[in-house]
Amino acid sequence: MLSLFRYRNKAERDLAKYINNVFGFYPRNISLYQLAFTHKSICHNKLGGITINNERLEYLGDAILSSLVAEYLFKKYPAKQEGFLTEMRSRIVSRSSLNKLSMKLGFDKVVMCAKPNDKHAVFRSIGGNAFEAFTGALFLDRGYDFTKKIIVDHIMRIHLDIDDIEKNDANFKSRLLEWAQKGKHQLVFRVNGTKGEGFEKLYEIQVVIDEKEYAKALDFSIKGAEQLAAEKTWRMFEEEQNN
């Protein structure tokens, strides 16, 4: 049985303890999980010409997670057609959904990333990436069946409300675009500028509707910042309607 005594230093033991507390197991290869939680914004070292960050694990985890969710939905909805299953999988593995899930699991306490002024807002973009990288690390460390058990039993069935996801569309940019089209409003996602350089470069996007400025957001990608700004704007509309 694996325990904390096998890890070489405090950083490894702390990460292993976190993983055991949240997911119920101790890693065999702790270095995989350390890599999964290393964002490109802080990594400037290279090994064999490859920058050491979680992007490769993110790529692998994305494929594994998509497969696991597809199988789960196929069994959960035996009478549903392909279109429904595809849409549901897209919602579950969407950046917005995975970002919220990563916050719920406490990834913000273990992910190593640059610390801009708006750390919380920025983390919402990289948390989902880290979750995919964690899935990739888990697959390499323990194999497909063990990964399936953790993702489905310890995460999806406990931390995701599938019925709520079925009823609600988490793509706030799409919601906003549809609303603007129906109401014949002029909607623009304006790039205000950038902050930082290289791996720490952030894009600031602002929602402008009928030439009136609404919410703005920062992210490491333009698409991510657009989604965050759209969500903030949509929440503002909901608040106004409730008051």
C-alpha cells in the first residue's frame, strides 16, 4: 500500500496528501502530477528542447476524458440519439464546466502559475486545462480502468449535476450572441489590449452592446477571455432582472 513515506520531499508529500484527500488514492509516479499542475506561465526550463509544463498532458487528458464521458453518457441515456449525446458531452467537457469543477476540487491551491493582479479570474481559465492534464497524468500513472473509476465515481457522480447540465447551456458567449441576434443588438467582443509577455501574456476582452461597455475579463487566450466576459455580462443581466 502506498503512503506518504515514499515521497522524497515536502512538496511531493503535500501534493500526494492533497490527491489522496480529494480523490482517495496515492500517486505512484508523483512527478506526473507535479507536471500536470505546472502551467506554462511559470515554466521557462526545457528538457531535450521541450518546455516543461502541462500542455502535453492536457492534450492526452482531453482525449481520455472525452472517451470516458462518452461511455458514461452512452450507458446513462440508452434511448437518446447521437445528437443529444454529443451535445451533452460537449457541455460536460467544456472549458466553463471544467473550470468550475477544478475550483470545486481545490485545484487553485495546487496549480503553479503566474500571479497577475486578477489571479482568481485568470485561474478560471487555466483550471480546466489543469483538470485535463490531471486526467492525462492519472491515465499514465494508473491506466484506463483506474482513471475511469476516479473520473466517473469520485468526480462526475459526486461533483457534477448531470441533470442540471442537461437543462442549462454553459456557453455564455453563444447565449449572448443568440440574444443579440434576436433583439437586433450590435454585439462586439472588443480586445482592449494585452498584459505581460510570452507565456504570461493575458488578453483583455470587453463586451460592447449597442456601443455601451459591459463586463471585461482577462485570459491567456482571446476565446477564453470572450467566454469569461460573456458570462459576467450575462450574470449582470440576470441580476438586473431579479431586482
